[in-house]
Amino acid sequence: MRKLILILLLLPSILPAQTEEIRWMSFTDAMEASKKSKKKILIDFYTDWCGWCKKMDASTFKDSAVVKYVNEHYYAVKFNAEKEKPITINDTTYNIVPGAGRNGTHGIAITLLNNRLAYPSLVFLDEGFNLLSPLAGFQTKEQIEAPLRYFAENHFRNQSWADYSKTYKNRFP
């Protein structure tokens, strides 16, 4: 009996802590959620073969401060740029475009990334699904904070990115 009590007391310190994760959703789910409650959209364009995408998933997108901020301020969309189903936005349907990129590329990725297919790439959309900005390449917690806040807190409405980023001080712990 003592052993059982000791094991139960030590178990929480042995097991890894359950951490909250970014609530990733499909593009379609983000469109539906946006009808009920408006938030900006953050899209993570990735591919199965992208090593930096996997590293960003394992580090930046697991950081508790990043997770909390993204979940509070964005509908986060995880989008495989080479495999997703057709998507219709404002009467335009986007599909995989054969021959674009390594394995064909989804038309929405081509459009939102301005035909600059690099992975990982993040795309920021406003509440009406209008493009605010793409952001190509791996981002650390320190690198991603400023653009997350720039768009979520509407600094882009009255300050250029160049001016904002010059004076920005990271606040994530």
C-alpha cells in the first residue's frame, strides 16, 4: 500500500506535463468560425518533405507564449500546400495546380504567397480573409512575436512594418 501511495505521489513529476497546443483548424473551419466571431487568420503553409516546417512545429509552435497568443488572437490554419482539397472563397475555387512546385501546389498557396513558394511560410489575413502579408521561412519564438502582434493588435493600420520592427521589444517570456 505504501508503494502504491508513493508511486501515485511521484507519478506527476515523472510524466511530462500536458501543455496546451495551438488550436489548428482547416481553412473551411476558420471561415465558419469567423462567421460567429471575428479574428484574424494565421495560415501555416507547409509540406510533408519540409524539414524546417517540422522544426517550427516542434519548437516555435510548442512554445507556451506563442501558443497562448496565437490561440487568443487568431484562427490558426495548418495547410499542406501540396495536398489540400479544393477551397472556394468569394466565388473562386482553388485547387492543386500540377507542375507548380515540387509535387504540384494548391492555388490558394500560390495566390497568398504571391507565387513565392517557400516553406514554411506564414500568411496573415484580416477578419474578412483579405491578405495582410506573407512571411516566408522558419521563425523562432523571438522572430515570430513582432509580426504576430503587429497584425493582431492592428499596428499595421497606422505604422509601417519598418518603423514598428525598429522599435519593437519582445515581451514573450
